[in-house]
Amino acid sequence: MAKGEIQASGDAAGLAALIARAAADKGGQERGLPPVDKWNPPDCGDIDMEIRADGTWFYMGTPIGRAPLVRLFSTVLRCDEDGKTYLVTPVEKVGIRVVDAPFVAVEMEAHGAGGEQVLTFRTNVGDVVEAGAEHTLRFVVHGSNKELKPYLHVRGRLEALVARPVMYDIVALGETLEVEGRAMFVVRSGGVVFPIMPQAELDALSR
């Protein structure tokens, strides 16, 4: 599939068809995901596709309204060492824009308690991920308003921004533990302690 072919695709459905044909051999990956990390195709430049902060995908300035198309595109996403996100097939890769994170964690279930607690997340494109050693949580305090933004590792270098309602669910499960000699507000999942912020900072925000 040449660069001209992907540029000639007039809409998202046409682009999806090209990707689907190229990625038809999924290599037996878990959950049917193509082995994009093993592919080393040439870089064919960027296309006019963007993932907004709320998880909405746009192609040529128009929202992609069909969930199956978005799901298809999401299975061939890869973030490379250069920090850019690409749609990747065995024969080419094309760059897209990502405003924040490529996925959004829209739902969470908690099972167990204490050290046995497991948090399971569902993303906007259907991935189900258990937070733990392989799928870590990180927390960023962003902007002048001190907005807490949690991120969940999904696969490769790809993360999901945790939606605000789900973030509140995480905070409700938080507890104070000593981490490296410092009182930290944390959440636990899969036997791993994930620091959210120093307890003193949380106390200051609560005043």
C-alpha cells in the first residue's frame, strides 16, 4: 500500500478498509490485537486525523461517528520513541495528532480490599485493563487550578486518560500510606501501590 493510496482515501471508511486489509493477519495476539510492535514499515507522513482530549476521533475535520471504525483504528495505534502516535500496518505507518491521550478510561470496577484490591478499567474503545505491575497508574496535577489527571497504561507507550467521574471513584478508594518515608495519598491495585500525591498537598487542597 503506497503513500498515494492512503492520501487518495476520501473518507474514514476508505482509510479503514485499507488498514483492515493490511492488518488482517493479527498474529494470534491477545484480544485479537495486531502485533504492531513487531512491524517496521516506512513512515509515509502524517494524515489529517486527530484524537481529541475527550476521546473523539476526527478525520479531515469531521468526527468519526461510527464506533466500529474507531475501534479498528485503535487496534493499529502505536506511539514510537519520537513521542508521535501512528496508525501502523505491516507496509506503512502514518502519523496522527493526539491532544492528550489516545484512549479514555470511562468505567472502573473495584474488587477486593487492601492489598488484594484490583481495579479494572474499560476504555472508550472497548479495552479492558487491570491496573497493576503491567498496567500502571500515574497521576499528574495539571494547571493553575491543580486539576488531578490520572493516566492508565494500556499497551506499548499508549495510555488512557481517566475520565473525571472515574477519577472520583479512584480517589474515593484512596488511603494514606508511608512511601519512601513520606506520607502519601495512594490507591492500590494488583498488589501495587500507586501514589496519587503527598498527603500534605491533598490536605492543602481540601482547605
